[in-house]
Amino acid sequence: MLNSKITKRLIFAKKKGYLDGCCFEACALGFHETNCFDILSIKKLTICNPEKSVIKKAIKNNHLTFVDLKGFKITRTKSFDKTFVNITKSRKESLFNIATAFFLTKINGIIIITGDKELGVDFYLKKINSFVNLNIISKSHGKITLFKKPEFIPKEIKIWKNFGKFQKINDNFFTLPGCFSEKEIDDGSRLLSSQFTNKLYGKVADLGAGWGYLSAKALESNKNIKEISLVESNLNALNCSRKNISNFKANFFWVDIEFEDLNLENYDHVIMNPPFHKGKKFVHSLVSIFLKKAKKILAKNGTLWMVYKKELQYEFVINDMFQNFECIYINKGYRIIRAIKRY
Ligand SMILES: C[S@@+](CC[C@H](N)C(=O)[O-])C[C@H]1O[C@@H](n2cnc3c(N)ncnc32)[C@H](O)[C@@H]1O
């Protein structure tokens, strides 16, 4: 997507002479699309992102990454000439990424921060401006700024670096910034878990498992579960679920079900609170992808348990795939359905 807002900002900054010169090693934090960097003369680009599809694409395009395709850490240089940060939806994740840029960039190297106005880029730039003098460019409903990494790391940056640590939320669960429901348990997931108490057994799959709330509750309230598979595209969330669930019955898969096949079959139950957003964008097709995968994973007569926001009106999509679904709980905000795979 070469005409993306980020690319436009980078082109604009380059034209103004801010991004001139060759850069040997650069790092990109928080970017979902990385072809925006094609316009810059970067010899080695390292992509840092928790999403499996981003890492897969980066490796395919011969970029470097800090993890391999299994999610294992790779030791890399921590001294980049330039580090790019893109503001994400999560405030703590963005502050952590900015702090990481300060630590990853060599002294006198360049830190570049960009972000959309609707994601609050001004908030971050104002904060940074209090300890580094910024030259800010406005372009394509957002901002971009470049500055030399200072010799001494400011106090605030050291505080923001801590946002990358596991944080404990209610019921003693651990989460990381940028994960779904990073601050508290999702109301929809809480409702779903109250519905499947003592009803799950055998093999269970949790699609889009996040930091593991549904699986943790499933294991707690269903002693007849033999095995539970947590499938999640965000590595930070999956790593939280590993910390939240120490039960030997749990298996963890770093998989993006939109782009990868899952070798799971003959499951007795699938539990899910499917996503409907990618970043800030509403993506209606995600629920169909999740439903299709659920059907594929389930054994004949296996059961799907799903929660969604009432206003999303997924009944028609569900009916296309599971004709005999029933709504087992409904309140002001959510609908919980149970569906049996008949064929
Ligand atoms: C609404 S959240 C539910 C999380 C968790 N099950 C809970 O109830 O708290 C949906 C989850 O699906 C994950 N997800 C989104 N797209 C995905 C994909 N294509 N493949 C796998 N997981 C995905 C998101 O990262 C997110 O954690």
C-alpha cells in the first residue's frame, strides 16, 4: 500500500531533506505495513511487531526480526542508525515502543516518530518535546518528527520502558500493553465463561485466545477437559497466556488464522470471542474467517460457544455456517450463541 498515510509522511519528510543519506541499520516498531520503508535507502531493516502476519511478511521480504516464526527470540544488534516508531492504539504500548527506540538507537542516531491524529500522536510529541526539542511536520491527518538520540536517556523514558513488563490486572491475570483487554477482563468474555461451566469436555480450542482468559476459566470450571489449544496471532498476548495458564492440558499456537492453516481437528468444543477490528479499522470479514476455522476444527456434533456484541448482528453469518445455532444468553450488550456442527 504505497500511498498509505505513513508512506506519504515519510516521502514528505524525505523531500524536505530530513531523511536523506544512506542508513546501514534501521529498526521499525509498531508498523503493520513495512513497504513504506522501500522509498528509503536502508541496508538492513529489523521489524519488531507481536503480530504473526507482520513477522511472516518481514521474513519473506528479507528483513530481520527479533523472533523467528515459532516466536523464539533471536539475538540481534541493539544499536541502530535509525529507529522508526509508529503510534498504535494502545497508549502504554506506544510509550514502551518510544522508550525502546531510545535504547535501541546509537548515540547521535536518529529516532523517527509518526502517528495518526486520531490515535493521539500529539499527546506523545508533547511529552517528548518536554525533554527533546522537536521539529514536527503535519501530513496526512497525522504527524512525523525526527530527532537525534540524546546522550543521556531522560527519566521519563526509563519509566516508559517499564510498560513492557507483564502487568497484573484483576483476578491476578497478567497482560501486556497492546493485548486485547489489557486493563481488565472483557465483559463479553466473562459472560461466555459463565455459560460453559461444567459443559466442556475432551478437546477444546480457544480461537483468538488473547492473554488466555477463556481458557483459564474453561480449565477452572470443566474438569473433563483433556486438552485445550490456545490459538492467537499476537505473540505478546500468547506469552501472557503461557504465564496465566500453567496447566499441562494447555497447548499454545502462535498462528494468524486469516493467513495460516491450523492442523487441529476433531475437537469437541470451540470457544471464542472473535475480533472485529484490525487496529482502528472495523473488519466485518474476520468473524466469517473465525467461524469457518471453528467449523473445520470441530468434530461432527462438536459445539461452538461464541460471544459477540449485540449490535454486530452476526446471526446471518453464523446461520450461513451453523444452521442450528441457538442464542443461550442475551443482555443489553452481548449475545452468546451455541451451535452444533451437524456436517
Ligand atoms: C476479542 S479478542 C478475545 C481475546 C480473548 N479470547 C478474551 O476473551 O479475552 C480477539 C483476539 O483474537 C486475536 N486475533 C485477531 N485476529 C486474529 C487472527 N487472524 N488469528 C488469530 N488470532 C487473532 C486478537 O489478537 C485478540 O486477542
